[in-house]
Amino acid sequence: GRLYTRNGQLQLNANNEIVTTTGQRVLGYGVDDNFQLRESTPEPLSIPLGQERVAQATENAFFTGVLNPAVAEANQPEVLESSVLGDGAVEAPDATDFTLADISETTLPLGGGAVAAGAGTGPGDSGSPDTVRYRWAYVDGNSQESSFSTEFTTTGDGTEVTISGLPDAGGIWTDRVLYRTEAGGSDFYRVGLMGATGDYTDASLDAAIISNPELDADVLEAGSYSYYVTFYDSDAGLELETRPTARIGPKSVTEATGGRLRLDLSEIPPPTGAPSSRFDQMRVYRSNDDGTGYFLAGC
């Protein structure tokens, strides 16, 4: 006879039929060869493991919803359109040649060597002792900065500070950049590029640097990160964006205090052909430090 059960521990028998733990077959409504539901009489449900089922293309789609009675009725007809999420005529960027070797962790530069000056130390207002603090970083050919050094300090009443003993720039790094506080201050301002090698003399007064860009010392937390890259048309009227590349990563940040990852995107060429010629930016999407969720990281 027909029975009812609340036991959800179901399994398959030798005929691939769904049964209870005591062997009773579970009944339900099956489908015919045209995938139409047979609602006449409940029948044993089977899972066609190892059998061929011919897939069919979707023919109809239905959209349902509820009108909000709290919204005032419209008095002007208009056509509602969703935003364009992509253009099927534009292929996704090809990141085949992009590998993890094109993502490098920017190691923390050393704090700096000797600090000296011919007429005292400290480029603040001469005549009274001044204490200034420095930090520096490497710079690549695209003006991207590495992680920043720890602070080093000098005190004196002169108008120049000669910084020596810093490591030379090399490899992907083409220059070095210096940031400094005001005398007795805590905010770091850009002093300037120091060149790839050699010593550097800082003779900038406080008034000359406080209008310069401030130090952006943000770093990634230690963790594992993955990326997607798209090409983007910044035209406000179009805002067309390609499909993303395949996932790039994961790549780890191992510095306990955090660090930065440098992506060399030159190995990702833009799509070719119209309307690809309109793309004038790249967008980079990044996961958070536990590898979940993707967010726009930069352009």
C-alpha cells in the first residue's frame, strides 16, 4: 500500500530507484521523453545513472514579479532597459602568457644607511634643532612604488641632509623615491626621486614639501590573493567592459607586517577589432585575503 514517512535517509536500490532505508520506493511525478511532467499517478522515482539523456535547448523563459502598491502610478510611459553587461562581439582578454612570474611581491626596503650633512643635519628652518623622519621606496618605469621602508630619523640645525648607504635600484625598479616629515611632524610628504644609485641630498624646506603628495603606505595583509582583469571603455555614455580573463593566482603575501603585489599586465593584450578599439583602461579585480569575494582593485 501507500505509506508516508518522515525519514529522510534515502538511497538507491539496484534499479537506481530512490528508496527508504527499509527498501520502500519513494513515489513522485516523473517526466516523459519531452521533459513534460507526468502528473497523473505518482510513480517510483529513478535516477538514470549511466543512461543517455538528450539535452534540449531552452525554448521559453518566464519573468514574474510583484508590483509594489506603495509606489505612485506612472503618468509617463517609457521603456525600461537593464545596463549593458557585455558585448558578445568582444572576446575576453587573453591572459595565456600571463603567469605567476608576472606577479611579484615587493619586499620591504631597508630603513637606510648613514645620514649626514656638511652644515648640521636637518633641512627644516635653520637656527634651531630640527628632527625630521624619512621613509623611501623603489619605483618602476610606470611610477608604481614598492612597499616602504621603516623610518629613519635625523636631528640638527642645518639646511641639508645627505642620505647615503641606500641600496641601488635594479631589476624591475628604475628609481628610488624619498618621503619626509616636517620638522617635528608626523605626516610624510614626497621629497622627490633620488635616482637609481648613489647618495641623495635633501635641501627642501618644510614649506616646499607640504603641498606635495602624502605617503600612501597602505599594504595588503599577509594572505593569498587572486585576480581578474578586464578592459574598459571609460566613455560615460557607454561604460562597456569586456568579459574577465581567467582567474590569475593565487599569489601569496608573506610579509608578516603586510606588503604589496606588483602585477606586470604587459602580457595581457587588449581585444582586437571593433568595438575593441574603444577600450582605454584596464580594470583589476582582486579577492580578499582569504580568497573569497572579488572587488574592483584599480584601473
